[in-house]
Amino acid sequence: MRRVPRSFYSQDTVVVAKELLGKILVRKIGRHALSGVIVETEAYGHRDDPASHAYRGITPRNQAMFGQVGHAYVYFTYGMHYCMNAVAYDKDNDAGAVLIRGIQPKDGIEIMMKNRRTENITNLANGPAKLTQAMKITKKQYGQDLTRESEIFILDNDIKPRIISKNRVGIRLATEKLWNFKAYFN
DNA sequence: ATGCAGATTGACT
DNA sequence: GTCAATCTGCATA
């Protein structure tokens, strides 16, 4: 499998969110490789999206959302959780990112179980803060290039899942946008 | 099955 | 000072 190229991430954020479904998120830690199929995403825009961290302009925390596409935007929230995004926006925008909300664990399941302190596969990485805990993704990965084979990157995959669009989770503003996407393989 | 409180910190107004 | 792109455990039915 090939890494997803930079050009993929310079499309409309919503398109990238949909098409990221089915691709493989890989996290390398020393000699171990953890991976999983991306099964849930959410798009966060720029000026068109009051729910986006980028809505009010650039700040020290969200600067990655305004940076080069194809890099990671990791933020800390609720005093204890990290969430991981892929920076993606087209030429009509200056910022945008896709929140990865769920993966189906593939490689390194034992290690992810240890990181999450659970044996339950379904509960391993089916949430934005669960997958970062399972894969040990923190501020250290902030801004890293997902198109390079390094600590964290994304692989292509030809499988085209069925996609269901819903309202985004956990936000107060712009709840009408159907920018949450889930993949179904059947 | 559904609902809610508590945890806990840093970014921003 | 406010509150967050969440998760967990416990309570209720």
C-alpha cells in the first residue's frame, strides 16, 4: 500500500473527510507498528464553520490548521484527552481539518489493548480520544507530516465503503451541518 | 437502554 | 472566569 499523497489533502475538507474513510492510519513506535482502518471522520472548515477551531482565526493552538495540508493537527481537550486531525482544505480556504473519530484496529492490537487498559476490541478505538490513547498520539505528533513514513502517517486503500452522513458530535454551533461520516463495508 | 455527573487542564475572552 | 470536536462509571427503568 502507498501513502496518501499531499494533493489528496488539498481538496475540499468535506470531500477529504469522506474519502479518508477506509484508509489506514499507521503509528510507528520503535519497532512496533500500530494501525487501523479509518471508519469515522468529521470535517471542520474555516470561515464557513462556527464549530471549527479555525473559525476565529489563527492562534497558537490551531496554527497547524492553517499550515501545510497533509500534516497532523492534534489538540488537547476536556483536561485529559487528545484528538487527532488531518489538515485539509482547498484553494478557497486558508484552514480546515478532518477529525479522525474512529478506527477499526488492525496491527498492534495487543499493544493498543495495553495502552487502553481494555481487552474489548470494540471499545478500543471507536472514539476520537480513544484512538489517540490506543496509539499514543499526543502533542508530540502536533504538525507532523502524514505523507511521510515516520511516527504517524496514512496509507491509501482501494476499498470504497458505503458512507452515512450525520450531524457532528459534541459541538454547540453549526449543528445543522451533516459533516460526520461513517464507513460501512458490506 | 438511556442519562448524567465527574474528571482535570489549558486556551481564549 | 468559562468552557471545551470526550470518556467512564454509576444510576435509573
